[in-house]
Amino acid sequence: MSEFKPLILGIANGLKDSILGMASLFRLDSTLEKIEEDKRKKMEDFQSQRQPYRGIRERPRKETTNPPSKQIVKSMIQCTLLNGGIFWMSIFLFENYIIPTLQFLTEAIFMSGDSTQHSSIWFWMGPALSCVFGALWVLPLFWLSKPLNSLWFQEIADTAYRKRRGRPLGFTNIARGESIADFSFSILLQAFFLMQGLLVSFLPIFGSVASLVHMCLLYSLYVFEYKWINMDWSAPKRLAYIESNWPYFIGFGLPLAVLTSLPSSFVVSGCVFAIFFPLFIISGNESNVVETNQFPIRIFAVVVWLTNKIFHRS
């Protein structure tokens, strides 16, 4: 039993950090105000020592920039309004109110006639309306939300990192071409890993558990990649760190994996992800990973091999 204790503790610590780390958003301003106040006092003392004979000393001007929590909350509200208030709500209204209302009206129109006529008309009318709604509203809004969500996620991650850890390093130490290659490698690898997670779900007995583990690790990679890129970590280092400390990252990604698995619709699941993902970005930025280093699992080995094959050919 003692062999499993570090694994259980790792999962528990990851789960705890993913949930409790969200509260750090409300403590961010007070911590930074204290830091800025200390800096201001040191600057005043320094100026008083350099200008001892001046009767009136100019006070340093206080910055009027918005607190970081307000910047983060603003981006989170925008993200929630788009994905929850517009996207998800429009799908909910269409499926639960518009379609039933149209079905009721057509049934009332054909009430005096044969009921089979209404059934035959609604047999093709219902799917046709759903297809039109999907093609003219859901699909365009889905592709529009992707770049907007990415911009908001990046802004939230950079703001939280900058105010907590300083200036993001990003890819400042490597060439621009290498940074683009690293980004492209990461995107393709994540797509392959998502497909790997879908494939293992078809395994007998343990398929659902294996798929859930994949999604937990994938969501943890999504979250921590913002922080690690700002720390100038390369893609191999990021993957190796997750493989070496997989219990923690399974626990960290578990809440988001469960939340996104609840909706039956892929599009609604994407809306749920976009609404809650910024909170986990905050948690990931504030967390200190409890390293287990029991034994690494090479769960990314296949997708890394596939991605390298494609990159070497191109």
C-alpha cells in the first residue's frame, strides 16, 4: 500500500491546486499593492538621501494602470458572454424552445387533416432546420470563437504570469523560426494525443478510464503550457515533465475533464471548456507542482514519433 501512497497524494495535490488555485485571483491585487507600496517607499527613501538639501521633494507618481485582477476578470467575462451567453444559450434556445414551438405550430396547422401528413412533413423539416441552424449559425460562430478564445486565454495567462512572476521569457532566447516550429509541433502533437485518447476509449473494460486519463493529461498540458512557454521551456521538456509527474497532472486536469464530459454535444462541451478554462489557467500559474518522480509513463511516445515523422518530411 505504501507504494501507492505517493501516487494518491500526487493526484490529491493536483486536484486541490486546480480548485483552490482559482481563489488566488482575488488575492492577487492585495499582494501586488503591498509589493508596489514597498517599492514606492524605497524610492522615496532613495530620493531623500540623494536630495538632502531640497526643501520640497517631488513625490513619485503612482501608476494608474488597472489592477491585474480587473484585466483578467474583464477577459473572463468576455469569454463567458461569447461562449455561454451567446453560443451555448442560442443552442439551448433553439433545441428546447424554437424547435418545439415550430413543431407545435405545424401540428396545430395540420390538426384538421391527417396526422400522418404532419409526421411526414416534420420528418424532414426538423432535421432540415437543424442543418440550416448549424450551417448558418453554429459553424460560423464556432470558428469565430476559436481565435477570440485564444486571444483571451493568452491575455489572461500573460497578465497572471507577469504580475506574479515578472516579465514572460517566451521564446526570447531562441530564433523566431524555432519558436514557430515549437508552436506548430505542440499543436500537432496535441491533436494526435486527442485522437489517441479517443482510440483508447474503445478498449474493453478499462477504455473509459484510459480515455479519462488522457483527457486529464491533455487539459493539464493545455493549462501549464502557457506558464511553461513564458518560462521558456521547450516542447520536449514540457512533455517530459508531465510524464515524470503524471499523478499530479491527472489530478489537476480531472475537474475540467469531468465538466467537459457531461454534455452529450461536442459543441456544448467546447463551450463548457471555454468558460471554465481561464479559471484553470489562473490555478496553473499559481500552483507549485508536487513532484512525485516515481516512474515516468511514456504516454506521449507514439504521438511524439508521429509528429516528428511529419516534421521531418516537411
